[in-house]
Amino acid sequence: MNLKYKQWIDGVIGRALVSVNVLIVRGIGILVKRNHQLNKHPEHILVIKMLGLGSVLMAMDSLNALKKKYPNTKIILMCGKGVAAGIEPLHFFDAIWVHNDSNLFQLVGSGIKLLFRSWKLKKLWVIDLEVYSVLTTLFSAWTTAINRFGFQLNKVNFRNYLNTHNIYFNQFVPVQDNYLSLVQAMGVTEAIPYQIQLEEPKSVLHKHAIAINNTCSELGGNLRKLESVQLIHMIEHLIANYPYNVLLTGAPSDANENEQLIQLLSETAKQRTQNIAGKYSFKAYYTLLKFECIAMITIDSAPLHIASKLGLPILSFWGPINPIQRIKKSNQNKQHFVYLNKACSPCIHLTDIVPCKGNNTCMKDFSTEFIKQELDLFLNSILHD
């Protein structure tokens, strides 16, 4: 199913169920009078994040602190298959439950199966990292977990009656700060930085490439992307002035678009530009970035957060989202970002209808000379560091 259909199901079906569930949950709560204090440590914590590999990676510092706080607790991630593929190689979670949402029947059937699995977990706490979802809130309530943590803001104020602990989601600070606030409500004091650990390959061409990513998820995807002509000028400049090859990253679905871009390059640039979209497992992809790339140039998407957790220098281009919502000040030594700060930005996540109606000047207005200048400033800073 595509994202819009999933959002429609979540909004229409989910909200139709909310009123009934609020009455049931509140009624049972009054009758049973359960103790929702944190004085007893959980045996299991179920973390729910259906979409957004980048979001899970941004939450890792906070989840790492939670793991240290409760070392004997099993932490389980419930997510979609896209998130699972990227998280599995990290071996961070004790288990990963994959929710199948390929069609409506699978979505319902898989959800029921996972709900039955949750009922078998003793002393369960649930963390719902989805900010806007209705159905994940209902799923959390249906687990009957003793403590259920989630985010609260006006659009989902019904959570005040379904979750046991609601944390205000501040849309104007780095997302990582919100994740920290959530785990602080669970007894954590401060985040513990998490970095992806990989075994160095026996034979590898050390730091011979620059990775470029211009791909992202369905949510505002095209609005976040650079234009082909901007990428062409970027690649030509890199090839002409630096000794590094260029690797174009992406999922299997991005391979054709990358290949079309390569065909528009000069012959010299073609020979030194490789399309790696969909050609590596996530583990191999992480290894490639860590040990063969000097840096990543990217837009706002999961590869940015992957590169960050690998400790890779990053140059990122931002438009419909303000970078301060995604990049913490403590990470800015290795993360250089450019942002035109248009009057209509940020817009994604804040409005259902973007003001530009798809004409994303916030990305299109990065001029060729400006891009070249930023590339040189960035590469000179890391080469002479």
C-alpha cells in the first residue's frame, strides 16, 4: 500500500475506533485502578515505529540510555519491513517484530498476530514513537501494558485518555530532544551516544569515494529532493576538482533514476560515477560508507542519519524542513548543512497542503555557484581537519 492509503486508513478507521476505545480504556482503568508508577522495572519494552528508518536512528541515543538503565529488560522493536531491514544489522534490539502492511487484509491480520504476541510478554511497557498515528496508539492500548508512553500534541489529544504517560512533542526543537524527553519520563537522566560498530573488511580501498544521496521516503519526498541539473553540476565539480569517485546511493526503486542521471554526465564523470542503488545489503552498505567513503552529500532522509551514526562527515541540503529540527548542535562539528530559510519553510509535518503546491523553490533556488562554493568549503574543512 502507498503512504496516502495508509494515512487514510489510519485517520478514518482509527478515529472511528477512538471514541469507543476511550470509553473502554477509561472505564476499565477506573474499575481496576492499576498502579502506573515506575517503581517496578519492566521485563519487556515494546518500541513502536512503523515508518521512518531515520527516525529510529535519531532515537538510538535515547534508546541506548534506556537499555543501560534497564539492562535486564528485553527491548523489542515493532516496525514495517523497510525499517526492519535497516535496523537488523545493528543487533541493538533483542527482537524485531515486522508488521506486514502490504494490503488491508495483511495489515489487519499481521496486527492481530502481533497483538497476541504482546499479550505473552510479562511486565510490559510500550513506547509509541509515532507522532501522529491513531492506530499505533490504539494498538498500544490493546496490549494492556501497565505503562504506555507516547507523544502528545493537539492533533492527537485523544492520547491523553489512552496512554498512561504522555510527553509533549515540541515541533520546533530537534526530534532527538523529544525522544530524550520521552525516555526521561521512564527514568533515564541523559542520552548515551550510539554509534554503529562494524568490523573493518580485510581488503578495502580506503576512503576513495564520496557518497551522494538524493532519495527519500514518500512523505514529502519530491519536495526534499534536489533537481537533476543541480546534481549534474555537483558531480561534475567534484570529479573535476577532487580525486574521489562518486557513489549514487538509494533503494532498488531509485536505480533507474540514478542511471538516467549518469547518462547526462560528461564521459569523464560517467567513468568515475557509480550507481549503487539497491546493490548492497544494509550491512554491506554501512560497511561501504564507513570504510570507503570520505563523506556523504545528501538531502534530508535516512542516509543522512545512517552516515551520522557511522561518524561520517556530512553536507546536507534542506528545504521544506528546518535542519534544526533534525540536527543537534552537538552533531554539527561533522555535519555541515545549507538552508535558504524561505518564508514558507518549514512546511512538511506542519500543514497538510504545502504552500508551494509542489514548486519547491526552497530546494530549486540553490544556485550552481552556491552549491560549488558549499562543496569546496565542506571538503576543504574535512580534508584539512
